[in-house]
Amino acid sequence: MKTITVPSREEVSTVNQGIFDSLKAGLGFVPNLYATIGKSEFALQSYLNLQNSKSSLNGKEREAINLVVSQFNQCKYCLSAHTAIGKMKGFSDQEIIEIRKGNDNFNPKLKSLTRLIKAVMESKGKPDSSVVENFFNSGYTEENLIDAIVIVGDKIISNYIHGITQIPIDFPLAPEI
């Protein structure tokens, strides 16, 4: 099987070199996943636009979705990245593990979101109506539902890219559960 390598700055388009420079300035490094997406002249900017788009969901809710989707897809890269980001957004190590295990009882509203996302993943986009109703009953809106599904799509993209490429993980490894 062909080995996919992480490109250096010099190996990507001029446009992507500028994006690499911006990422390095903002994050201190260019994550391997982003660098790999940079193999495409157009995909990196498109992906970053999707990932950084405005949302009606807050940072913790977004990270909870990222963790649920990445756990479902068993993406070690994204679990590692979103464990680190989740901590920056205010989750404790224990809360992150609970979200990943589906035992997140520390916040009932957030739990309705994570249950919906897990049901979306398990049912391939056709969750039971009771799960959707519980999501709405906990205070979420139709706008929140649409934004949550967009975040699922974003995370599936990165999970699949890592699943296929198996590029090295450059974040502290998330614990196995």
C-alpha cells in the first residue's frame, strides 16, 4: 500500500504555504492533519473555512460533538487533538472520558446533544425521533440542530482523512477507553 507522507511547506502550493504560515503563527505549528489536507491546492482553505465557521453552538458543545464523532469513528488523531482542545475549552479529563464513553451525566443539556450525535452516527443520519425530541426539549433549537450536523460533517472529513492516511499524531495521545 502507498504510504502517505506529511508534506513540508515547500511541497505545497504557494496559497497553502501562506496558510501554513498563518497556522504556525497562530498555533505554533502546522498540525499534520492540516498539512496533509494541504496536498490539495483547494481543500485546505475549504476545510478551514468549514471548521472555523460561525455556529450557534458554543466551544464546549462543538468539542463534545467532535469527541463523540471521533470516538465513534475511532480516530486516534482527532481524539488526541480534541482532548487537548476540550481541555482548553474547560472540560476536565474526567468529563472528556465521560463524553467519549457516553456516560456524560454532568450536564443534562449537553448530554441531550451528545446522545443526539451518537444516535446520528449509529443510524447513519436517521436517529430515532425520541432522541431528537429530547434534544429540543432540553433547550436546543432547530438552528442548533443544523449547526450540530455541520460539525458532524466537518469531523467525519478529518476522521476519514486520518483513517486513510494514518499520518503521525502530533498531539498528546488521548487515553484509550
